[in-house]
Amino acid sequence: MQTRNFVAGAAVLAAVAMFPTTTRANLLSNVGFETPDASGGDVFDAPAAPWIGFNDPGLRYTTSTVARTGNQSLKMFGPFDFIGGGVGAVQAVPATPGTTYTGEIWALNNSADAIQGNNFGVFKLEFLDAGFNLIPGGLGVGFVESNPINAGTPQDQWTLLGAGGVAAAGTAWVQAVIVQVQLGDGNGAFVGGSIFWDDASVTAVPEPTTLALLGMGGIVVLRRRR
């Protein structure tokens, strides 16, 4: 069973609705985490390039035990070194200012090792300049993120997480970020639980759609001025 959990601005959602994801090219590589090959057992310090993992390589690995499509998925745990720590992976692709980008990934809260306490995972898009610095402006400008997958997410069904936004001036890269965060039980104690991830995507909405949205926005402004 699969559910959807998508967060984005109204204009972005309108643009995405006009051009379904299936008609747009996925800018990411190794989107199903089929490498490194885990057919002989779980492979730690994953996923493979062009993804770049961060923090605790022993807590992120490819596995063939669970997959939404293909043969593998990426499994992560929250770190156990400090409350508020995160484990994850990123992949950056070239981006163009003014272009609308959407990101999606499927996530699983597996009852065999369900998310516990306040731990959660999110999928983010970060807009970076040519030096790989985050574009200033915070949420909605420098980055966008999905709703979380957490202990309250239905178990044993894949949930679609996604977010979208317009690349601000100065953007040279859009970076997909997968992260699981350890917030513990609320009383300072670490808790367990894992998240499986599969079928990531980042797509650019075709330029005619962006122009159409800008045109509609201009009409609204003109009407308000009358």
C-alpha cells in the first residue's frame, strides 16, 4: 500500500499538476539505490556516488531485504551519539535560477523496526550557489522540505514525501537531501527505529509552465492596481 505526503507552495503545485512527474526527466542518478550491490548482504557506508553520505556510515546502508521497486532500498537509523543528530545522504545537480524544481522520494516505516519516540525523517531540496553555499532566505527560499515520516506514519506501506520550490537568484545547484534525525524519547534517552528509502527524484518543471504562472501572477497584480 502507498500513501502520499507532499508539501509545496500553491504555485508550485499548480505547475506540477500541469506536467506529471512521469513526463519529466529525473535529474538524479542511482535513484533506487541499486548500488552498491547488496545481493550478498547489506552494504554499509551507502549509498554509492553520486550520492554523498554524511555521519555514521554504519547507520546507512543498501539492503535487498525491502524494496519498493527494483531489488534494493536505502536503510537508515538515527545516530546514537547526541540528541538532535542526523544521518543522511545528498546529491547535487546543476540548477537554473527561476526554474521550479520538485523532489520526491518514497519512505517506509517498517513494523519490523518501526520509528520510535520523536525520531523522524525528511526529504529536502537545498538551493546552492556556485560555491555550494546555501542560498540565504531560509525555508521557502534557500530550501524546501517535505512533511516528516515519523512514529505516527502508518507502518508497512510506502509513503511519498516531496517538496518543491523556485530556484532563487544566484542558484547554481539544487541538492536532494535525505536525512533521519534522532530526537529520542523526549526525556534525553536515545530510541531506535529505522527508515527505508527508495525511488528518489528531482525534476524541473518545463519553462512554459513557469512563464504561464508568472503571467497569471501579473494579471492578479494588474487587477489589484485598478
